[in-house]
Amino acid sequence: MSLSAADLPVDGRQSPTALAVARGTARMLAGMGFTMLAELTLASGRRADLVALGADGTIWIVEIKSSLADLRADSKWPDYRRHCDRLYFAIPSTMPPEVMPAEAGLIIADAYGAAILRDSDDHRMPPATRRALTLHFARAAAARLHGLFDPGATAGID
């Protein structure tokens, strides 16, 4: 069976390219032992594209950029640094990697997988921030699972 960007779930916020990059990046993260949530609202009110939680409690945020216009329109990404241990951009192979800010790691991805082109610096979060985000991640994941079990329920957790 062949998978294309058209086969990916659409919620209206992401382009087919962004969905494909998210899918491939999520597959890579899972292969590295991370669990992942897409579109998670952070304490700052910003919504991170992908938040990955490692078995050791490490938290990565991956900001997806599907085009140069998408990158140029985004000034919020530096705020994500205080909500994670490592910050990455994930881009499609059609974007030139040299235009991506050096202050974050870099992932290249398609719908089938991804590879880290440049590692992110490790900037450990304070313990209280880590605890709060880990609990928020767990509650959001449980609420999303509950929504699959009981679609009529409103859990109130993002």
C-alpha cells in the first residue's frame, strides 16, 4: 500500500506538506523511544507542533516548517525553548537547510521517515517546568485517548 500526503488525517490547520513532515518526524521519534503529541498547548499559550517525551523524561519540541513563507511568518518559535530540553525544526527535502536558524536542531522528513541533520543544544528545563509539562503531556494524551473511547465526552484538556 502506498502512502501519500493525501492519505494523512487533516484537521484544517496544516498543509499536506506539513502533515507529511509531521508523520515522518513522529515515526523517527517513535523509533528513538519517544512518545509524541501533536498540537500541544504550552503554558505560554503557544501551540507546539510536536512535543516528544523520552523514557528518561527528556522533552523535545519540533516546530514544522513546510515552506520559506511559513518560516518567515513565524516569530514565535524562540519561545518554545523554555518549554523543552531540545528544540528542532523539521522541514521537507524541498526546503534549503541553510536558511533554517542555527539556534535549533534540524530534521529533514517526508511521510515515511526523518533524519536529524543538525543536533540541538541540550538546555535542560528547571525541574518545576519539567514536572508541569510532563503532567500536562500525560493528561492531554489521556484526554485524547478518552475522546477516542467516548467521542461525546468533553475532557477539557489540551
